[in-house]
Amino acid sequence: MKKELIHTPEGVRDIYGLECAKKLTVQNQIHKTIRSFGYQDIQTPAFEFLDVFGEEIGTTPTKDLFRFFDNDGNTLCLRSDFTPSMARCTAKYFMDEKLPIRYTYMGSAFSNTNMLQGKWKEATQMGAELMGDGSVEADGEVLSMCIEALVNTGLTEFQVSVGQVDFFRGLCEEFAFEEAQSEAIRQYIKNRNFLALEEYMSGEGISRSVIDTFLKIEDLFGTKDILEQAKALVNNTVSLKAIDRLESLYSVLEAYDVEDYISFDFSMLSSYHYYTGIIFKVFTHGIGDVIVKGGRYDNLLGKFGKDRAAIGFVIVIDDLMQALSRQKIEIKTPKNNFMVIYDKTRYKEALRETKKLRSKGFYVQMIPYNNQFSLVDYEAYATRTMHSKLIFLTQ
């Protein structure tokens, strides 16, 4: 066998042993929290037709997708983002449902790009989607559930930054920008490159007063008080309604007692074009990227034939694990693992003991005794495989 076959391709890796056990523990805790809000599990395929993630949907650029063909010549791709899959699935199976639908999911998302800056091409994601409820209370539920899920993993030092896509859209409409201008400005603001933004807008012949208005967006970051400053900056119905929505959202978050985690950021814009209202990201120290991203996407289901409001979020589990590790937060993995080491002459006795322990909810591994290994060897092996208790049934 070729030596290179034991290695993984660039951008993916194996997870095993204690690291895997900790990751599963964190995933189970998040899942338990989301399920407590009444969300039901759903699984969608790891690959879909390419058009599910196409440019019209407003998700990942085609060049960054893992694409391939099936035997019928259809162009397929590995999912890069769960949300379009959730929208497609809802439109297919719940077209006639009039009441809200709540999903939770977990799986791998894939990115075929070399510009990952230390990130993996396969990442475990876990999230939730609330479809069919366009209310501000739904916004508050999703944000609060996300915060509670993170707190229950042991993470406490994090901040949820909330933006509003309609605030920016209203400004572009107020000043009658062309689509190409709006997109260019959006990219500069998203990347927080306000020097380049000023240069671009000047080159487009945009008036100084309008340029100054957009440059002030950089400073619209902070707690609830920043909302009044945002109101003073705009003079259009769309942007003002967006700010009113954030004020109502803050009241809901206060009812959930999670407002201390919240800040507002009007310069926050997403690479995904399907967002329509609030968007949010979660930051914590010890990692250079966000650990959660989400928002409202009221128009996305319409792309699949079902016109319903929707909001959701995704937790990037691998990044969360890195943050927990660097913040030295202990993840307690199950310790009720037994290892039964038996002589073949006592096999039936060992099996009876094993079955009795398993019936009580313990995890039990059976190993035939080999006199080539000492007690110390078995104890070391038990430690490596996370078995806390040894039972010897030997002569």
C-alpha cells in the first residue's frame, strides 16, 4: 500500500480519542438545549443539485464549491451551507403547513477554497431554523436559544453582535444607488475598509454629505444607546423600521435575561445575499473568527416555491472547541467506562458481568487476557482509551 494513503487530503483531518469524546459531549449539550425549545431533528443530504447553492440563491460562490457529476450527467455539489438545504426541504415536505416549523441539524459543511487561513475544508456545523414566524419574538427566541446553548457548553465570555441588513438597504434606496454601486459599497463596509469606501464613492462622483453619512456607519457599534445615533443618521422608512425592529428585539432579549451578551453593529453585512433582516455573529477570545453566524432570510423559501419567513443560526463546532480549549474550559466526558479483562476459561463469567454492567447504563469493553502484557500495560491502555475502571477475571 502506498504510504500517502494513510494521510488525509489537505484541509481535512481525523478526530479521535479524548478530543473526539469532548467534541461529542459539547455537541450533545448543544443539541439538548435546542431540543428543549421544541426544535425537531432533521437530516438532509451531504450533497445536492448545484442550483440549490447557485448564485440566484445568494450563497457560496460556485468556484468555492466541491462540484461533481452523477451518472446521469447532473451537476452536484457538497453542501457549503445548511440553510438552502433547509429551505429546499421545507418547500418539498411542508408546502401546505401554515404554522411555524422548527428544525435542528448537525453535519459537515464543505468549502473548496485555498483561502481558508488555517480553517478546515470540512467543518462540523450545528444549528437551528425557525420557519413560518416573521415576528420579533421569533428573532428573540433564536438569539436567546443560541446564547443559552453556548453558556451550557461552559462558554461565558462571548459577545453577540447584531446587525440589520434593511438599514443598509434603506440607505442605498434613499440615495438611489445603482445595483453595482450598492454591491461595491456593501463589500467595502462588510470588510470594514472605510478608507477604500471613501475613495470609491468619491470616484463615483457621490456628494460629500452622502459619503460622510456612510462613513459614520463605522462608529455605529455598541449597546442599546447606539440605536438613537443610527436614527439620527437616516431619513428613510426602510432604515427607520429596521431600527425600530432592533429596539423591539432588545425588549424581547431583556425578557429572556440575555441582553448583557448583546451589542449592535450597523456595519455588519454578510457574504450571503439571502439575509433580509437581522443578522448576527458571536465572537469570543482565543479564536480569530466567529463561532456562530445567523440571521433572518424571509425571501429564501420563495426561491423553492414556498413563501414563508424564516430565521436561523449555525454554530461552527470546530471553532467553538478551539475557543473552549484556549480558554481552558473543562469539558467533562463520561467516566463510567469499564474494561473487563478475562481469562478464556472465565469467558462466560466475564460476559455475565459485562451484560449486568451494560444493563445499568455503563460502557463496557471486553478484552481477553494476554500474559505478554503486565498490569501496568493494561492500566496505561485503559487510560489511553478512556476507561476509568478495570475488572480482572483471570486465574
